[in-house]
Amino acid sequence: MKGRGLIAVACLVTGVPVAAYGLSYGPWPLILVGLALVLGFVFLAYEWLAGGHRPMGAEPRIRPADKPAWTMKDEPARPARDDGKN
């Protein structure tokens, strides 16, 4: 597990009990801290699911076409088949 994953798990493991204790016994600062930690976990989990953890440029590059369409503009079109498929 990497650093962000450990932070996300720590946010969840500490945030849920702190928020539960705050909601049960009423000290509102604990409620806010617990909910902030749970929301931090949600943010980090969504960022991971959305692929935001990948650095820019890590996506596969689009290869240029072997025979670009603009070089074929003077060629005649392929004849149509008789079986109905083109």
C-alpha cells in the first residue's frame, strides 16, 4: 500500500469511531473532526477510483495512423460487395 492508501485507511479507521463517539455523547468538536476524517477518506477513495493518482502523461499515447485519410483522398473508393456487407 502506498502513502495515500495508508492515509485513506487511517482516516477511515480513526474517523468512524471519533464521529460515532461524538454523535453518541454530544461533544460537537469530535463530531466535526470525525466527519472531516470520513470525508477525507471519501475524497481519497474517489480520487483513487477516478484515476487521479496517476501522474500526467501516464496514459497510453495515441499512435498516428499507418495510412492517414488525407493521403488517400485521390484513391477511388472500394467497390461495394454483393452480399450487402461493406
